[in-house]
Amino acid sequence: MASAPNVSHSTDTHNHRDWRAQLAARLVEADEAVSHIKSGDRIVVSIAQATPLTLCTALSGRLMEIENVVLCHGAAAFNWDLPGLGERYRLESNYCTPYDRSVYAAGRAEFIPISYYREGTLPPGLEDFNVCMIKVTPPDENGFVNFGDIQIMQKMLARAADLVIAEIDPKLIRVGGDNQMHLSEIDYFVEGVIPFPEAILPTPGEEEQRTIATVCATVAKEFVHDRDTIQIGVGSMSGMLMYHLTNHHDIGMQTEIIPWGTTPLVRDGVLTGKYKKIFPELVVGSGFAVLTPQAELDLANGNPRYQLYDFNFTDDLRLIAKEEGLISINNALNVDLTGQTNAESHGPMMYTGTGGQTAFVIGASMGGGETIIVTPSSSMVKGQRFSRIMPGLPAGSVITSPRTFVHNVVTEYGIARLKGKSVRERVHQLIGVAHPDFRNELRADAKRMYGV
């Protein structure tokens, strides 16, 4: 594997001069920019907080003027359920959000399973788009724009496209790594006028708060030790882990999405990365978690300790395995009694997407590390309690993490240690961390299904 790109890191504050004059004729109105999109085009749009909302709004009006368009928007922060869907244009995604779950559940859009990440190569399903819409900072004094707090695949997708349209957001922070490109590689710029909504995380209920705190405390005590390097997946439970690591020393981070609570630990000398095998002393990922508080993002702005790279680089199995001893911590929606983990669907209906969980549980295992799946033992849905530990995954469920790479499952009732265990031992371990209301039922199902 090639070494990480050597890229300059600007700490420009956007105030050095009039960047609008710098862009000159490349800076146009949003309607003019999307007027260059034509029938038959295949368009890919940046994800999550990188969603260029001004461009998306302009394009939504253009879709009734053109036809046979394919629009791919993973982790969308824009509602594409518009007139013409399925007739004039087709919607695709590799990661669902509250904006589009119902569209995919109804079969009115196409889902692309992706977990194939290789440095320098777009994954199958994303390599054939000729238009790319992204969001960037204003250019610095050398003409480089920065992707801000999330890179993912923006740079590679842009370089693979024939037409690149960028939305300028002066409020974006600037982060180092391979997280910038020259304005000469972009055809049109649009000044963003629709800001990303300043949402706050919903406050979980009292029971959920206790469960999250218990699981995070268990993981912090039992699995994350001083000098360890960690990867943390996106989610309401694992995403809170960093707030439980304040008493640790010299931990490191090599991840995909940098979770909430990371930058204060860097500031306070807890997360130093001194003992990382690759990228020592650096926090490396592909982006910051959506809804990361601005005060936390400000700590990363222009700070050379943070580096963002393309998803296909950070999630390449070969790179992950080089961080020997990596502790990989990820969420699950369901876990069956043998350790099969589903983190992305309700049965066959997609809820999110694979993201990088599969890559990291396999990569960490290959590098001699430890994998931890965290989940509440149960969930309340419309007043009824359901077990997250199941005899078998519901029909049609996605297997995000194969049981052979799931070493531990943690709920509020303890740790199921699965690595190297037989099916019989796994069943007993997992029933032991299930909600007590379901244990007898699970024992009966285990006897019927697995003979144990």
C-alpha cells in the first residue's frame, strides 16, 4: 500500500481577501450551475453534513426539465422524494437516513450495498458517475479548497467526474490530510445560501441514558487501556464512548468517522496517539460525525493533529490491519445467538448502511486486535419491549459483521466473550447478556435451533 499523500495543510481563515473575486467567472448562481446537467447524466452528491443544500435545491427544480437521470446520494441530508422520482430520474444510495428510508422501504429507489474499499479505487457501484456535486471551503491563497470536517470520497468522486460543481461554505473548518483540491479541478462554484441545519442530538429517555452509560463504562474499563488505539463506529451508543475515556492516557485513534467527544480528549492530553503503529500522534479518519458540536469542531480547525483521508484509504483492510492491536468498537441493531451482527437493516428494509463496520472488524481481527459490538439488550417500540439478542437474525437481515470476527458483545447486562468459542458456548454467553425478560424464551429457541 502506498504511503499517505503528502499534502500541505492550510489554516486559512477565509478572510485574507475577497475569495469571490478569486473565483471570477467560475462563481455562478445555483440555477446556472445545474443548467449544465443534462438528460442521461449520472450525478453523485456528497454525503451527510457535506450535502450541498443550495445545489440540491436548484437541482430539484431542474429534474423536471431533464430525463433518464441517475442521482446517487448516500447518507442524504436532502429529501429527494420529488415529482418525477422513478419516471424522470432514479435515486440510488449506499446509506439510508431519515430523509429517505421510506422511499427505499417502498421500493421506489435503489440501494447499493457497498463494503469494498481499496486505496485509489472507487468501490463497485460508485465508479460510473459523470457529474459530482460537493461542498467546500473558499479557496486559500494558493487556490486550494478544503472539504472541511468530512471528506469521505468527495475528492476521488470529483476527479472521476466530467462536471464538478462545488458549493462554497465559509463556515466550514479546515482540516489537514488529503482533504483539499485545487480550484482548477472544479468547473463551477456556487455560494451556499442554505446552511446545514444546526440540529442537536435528541435527549434519550432515562432508561436509554442508563443503558448507554453502563455499556460505555464497561467498554472503557474492560477493553480500552492506556496506549491503545481505537476505532469507534457511528451510533447513539458507541458514539458516546469518548466521554468515558477522560481518565485514560496516551490512547490513539485510527478510524473512519471521528466520534463526538474526541477533540476535547486531544486538547486535554488524553488522546495523544504516541503509541500508534501508523500515523503516530495523529487522529486519522475520513470525517467527523454528523452533529458534532461546533465547539468541538473548532478545536480541530487548522490543527495539524487531525487528518482526513478518502474512505477508500481509511477503510482499506490492508491499512487497518497495519494498526496492530486496534480496538474496534461498533454498534448493532440485532445480534443472533451465534454472534452474527446486523447493524444496518430491519429485516430486508434498510435502516442505514454498511459503512465501515465490516472492514474494521475484519481488519482489526487480522491485525491481532479486539472487536467489540455494543447494543442495548432490548428496545421499546410503541410501548412493547423487543430483544436485541435474537435466536437468529430476522429474515432478510444484513449480516454486517460475520460471527467469526465478532470477539465480544456488550450490553448493559455484561460482556459476552465469543472469540474462539463453540456455538454452544456462544449461545450461553449471549443469553447471559440478554434482557432477563427474554432469557427463558431464548433458551428454548436455542435448544430447538442449535440443540444446546
